[in-house]
Amino acid sequence: MCFYQDNLTEQWPLHSAESRFSCDILGGERPYVCEVCNRSFTYVSGLKRHQRMHTGERPYACEVCNKAFSHLGSLIRHQRVHTGERRYACEVCNKAFDQQSHLTRHQHMHTGERPYTCEMCNKAFIEKSTLITHQRIHTGECPYTCGVCNKAFTDNCSLTKHQRVHSGERPYTCELCNKTFSQQGHMIRHQRIHTGERPYTCDMCNKAFTEKRTLVTHQRIHTGERPYVCDVCNKAFSDRSNLTKHQRIHTGVQSYSSEVCN
């Protein structure tokens, strides 16, 4: 009999004479297989939790803000947002966190440690989950699928952001003007309109920008890089928008129509 009594109900079929599988502790069998992506699990409960990734089911709802989660553990961690509980403190800088995993990731900032390395390109990561997501660039795997339009994503976070296109959800609100956003990053960039913050500075001319992508485009003035090339005439541009405008010369499409001119 298996000693893991918490999973006795799920383990019992593995020990019965009717089953060809043995206890996972003894044989390492994973008899429960997802019909969508073929990932296998030791326990049926693990399979059921995993399937919520495909179905989008979120049976655990926060009583304070009604935000829903696919796993009970995720709900418990979320509730600390409302209670303000931060039980995990960094010994170096005393910054506190509501989750042990967040503290562990933070501590890598002090140590510089990147323990997880991609075997295909040697890029190193602080978190194992980030490595797994990165590896899908090489494998092409996109296990997270939108139930509305079937668009697939490499990670659950990207799927969640995408689903707001369909739901219209805009959970992030600017405290200064009450404008709402579907992504936190969009709200943070917006708030710089109010604060005047320009955190991205060109190291060649010290010009500062509100967004990193604007800085990257600007730096091409100094480097001369023109990565966007017209496939008709091979003319190159430093940013995609200029290429798009240029291509209208070939297609004959006008950017703006005028009632006077027409």
C-alpha cells in the first residue's frame, strides 16, 4: 500500500489488480494524460488542475474583488494583496514579500545568480519557469490556447492579456485621471504623462524617453542601423512605421482621405 495517504483515493487504482500501473513512488508511472496536449500526470487531480489551462475554468473567486483563479493556492496568495501580509523578508535590504518564491527571485538581484540555462542557446535565467517559457521559442510549443479564437501562446500570462481583447476587461486604473487599461505595463507608461518621468536615457547623447522601445529606435540615429527593409525596392528604415508609410508608395494606399480632395 502506498504511504502517501493524502492521495490514497487516486493511488488505489494504481495498486489494484485491474490496473497495469504501479505506484508512482515505486515505478514513476503517470497514467493520467491530457487529451489536448498529451502531458501526463501521476494523479487525476493534477490532470484536472492542468485542464483548466485549456478550458479557462477559474472556480476559485476572491470574496473581496471577485477575481477568479484556476487553483486554490493562487487565490490564497492573491488574498494577501488585500490583507497586506508580507511574511517573507530579504536579509540584505529588508524588502518584504507575500510569497517565498518572490523573495527567492528578488535575492538573485543581490547575488546576480542565474541558475537556469537554456541548453540550446546558453541564455541564463533567474527562474526555471522563465527558462521553460523561453525554450518554447526553440520548440515552437504554444500550449496556452484562447477558447474564443484559438490563438495560441507560449505562456499563460500572454493568454490572460489576450483574453481581455474579447472580454473588454481593463483592470488597471490610473489613480490620477481614472483612465483604465488592459495591461499593467500600459498603465505604468501612461502614468509617466502625469509624472514626467523619463527612465530610459541614451548613453550617447543623454536624451531621455518614457519608453524603452522609443530609446531603441532613437539609438539607431547614432548607430545607423536600419533593420526594416522594403521587400519591393530594398530601401531600409530605422523604424517600422516609416517602412509602412513608404510601402504605400508601391501599393497606392493613402494614409488619410480628404473630403475636399476627393
